[in-house]
Amino acid sequence: MKKFLLYIFAFLNMWTFAQKVEIQTLLNDNISIRALEIWDGKVWYSGTDSKFGYVNLCDSTDKEQVKLFEKNLQFRTLAQNQTHFYAINIESPAYFFKIHKKTMQSEIIYTDSAKNAFYDALFFNGENFFSFSDPEENLKLKLAKFSDHNKFEINFLHDEVKLKKGEAAFAASNTNIAGFKNNIWIATGGIASRILKLNLTTGKIQIFETPFVQGTSSQGIYSIDFLDENFGIAVGGDYTKQTEDINNIATTKNGGKTWQIQASGKNGGYKTCVKFRPNSKGKDVIAVGDQNIEFSEDYGKTWKTISEEKGLYVCDWIDENNLVFAGKNRIIKMKINAKTK
């Protein structure tokens, strides 16, 4: 009887929390989306089959989609500045696309024909764009930096840093790169799951080990987010064993130097995207994976499943109470009440 009552209590607790979540479908399409941006009251996306487009956050009938390339390229990156979006397809040759925000006209501004070119994420820090590719055969770090202030120039930052054989990154949600002020963080996975920290002032790169699950090509950190120069969070796991929840969430309080495993064995498993809730000072965190959406109200220490929605890979906050998620064949909007307890 005691176990039965505990079960009922847990069920009611989850049900009560679920009542505070509202979900609306914005887009259905034959597409896989792993990168999105919010601008001008719309959610913009890049995806499979060279598709790029938007849907209005308030009126889902207001939408438009174009093909960026005549062949079916696969996009998992997207970033924006004031005038343009930028996207890079995975696999070689990797084309760097520049897309005008008003006209949706696009142009290829750079082509990387390297055999191993595979760009996992694209991040804009307010001045420059950064993108991390799987390394060349010599395992040197391949970090692209570019800007379009005057004319397009691209630099590849190697800094004599070498990755381990079998160490790369996951193009799961365009979020294995994060930044704050003068720092850029990159998360790797596979045989080794580590954090690379680029100091933009000195140009030097530090590499930090993590206690994250690692050792096979499918394991490691898939997504990171940083609140400031010190506090960050990482999520991931093993995409071939999505229910496993050991050593797949971690936080740092010192800018990535050391990481503390959180909720090991007590979370919903494999995750592909994590985001701090705006105006929560890092206390509230959302994380999504193929199997569910989870929420933490204590800096990532404990987690609640707030939705069993499946096939979603990427998310972003519209404001402190509303988010968008995208993944297999759809984009959804979620509303979470201001108080989740």
C-alpha cells in the first residue's frame, strides 16, 4: 500500500506540472530540423533537402520556404547578424551560405572542399561567426572564424591543438558551441568528450577533460550553454542507447575547467539541446532529446519530464515563458507558466 500511495503521489505531481505546459504545432513538413533562430516574430530554420524558411510565431499560416541549393544538401547549422542569416551544410563540399533577411536571397560565400569537412554548429558572438568542423586527417583542430563587416574573410584557427583519434563533435542541435564576452566554448564527443575554450583576447585555446560518458563514437556532450564566464551546463549521452542516463548531464562553475555530474541515473536519458531560461539567473533549464522534454528548477541538479513529445532535437526561448522546438517533420511552440512549482 505504501508503494502504491507513493506511485499515486508521483503521478499526481507530474500531472500537476503538465497542466502548466501548453503546446501548439506551428509547422508540419517532410523535413528534419536541427537548427533554428528567432527574428522578427518568426522562427527561422534550416534543414534537410536544402530547405530554409520561417513560420510566424503568432500566425502559423504566415510561412515561407525556399531551397538554398539545387541538390539536396543537409543543414544542421544556422546563425544570424542584423542583416543576414548564415548556414553551412554538413559533409563535403561544405558551402557557406549567406541569406538576406528581407528577401531570402542567398549566395555561397565560401566552399570548403576538404575531404573531412563536416561543420557541426555555427555561432555568432555579436562580432564574428564561429564554426567547428570535424578535424582533418592530421587531427588538427579546425575552427572557422569569419565576419562580413566589410568583405568576407575566413580564418581557420588551429593553434597547434590536436584532437584525439575518434574525437569529433555532434551536429545534433547547432549548440555544441557557446560564448560569453571574450570566451568561446566547444564541446567534443566520441572517444573523448572534452571542452575546448578559446580566449578571443589572446587567441589561445585550453582543453579541459570532463567526466561525461565517452569512449564510443555515439557518446559524449551534444549541447552546451553558458550563463556567464563561469556557469555552464552540458547535456548528451548515447544516441544508440537513448534511455541510458548515466553521466549525461554536467555543470561547471569555473568556466569549463572542471565539471560536476548532475542527476546521474535520475533523468530522462539522452539529450540533444539545453538552454538556460531567460531571467532565471541559471536556476531554470530546459533540455530536449528524441524521447522527451525535461525541465530543471535547481541549476540542473534535478529534472522533471514535462512532455513526452518525441522526435524533437533543438529548442530556443522566445521569452521567459515561451519556447520553440523543432525536429522530425515539425516545429512546435510551448508555453510554460512563470511559476513551475
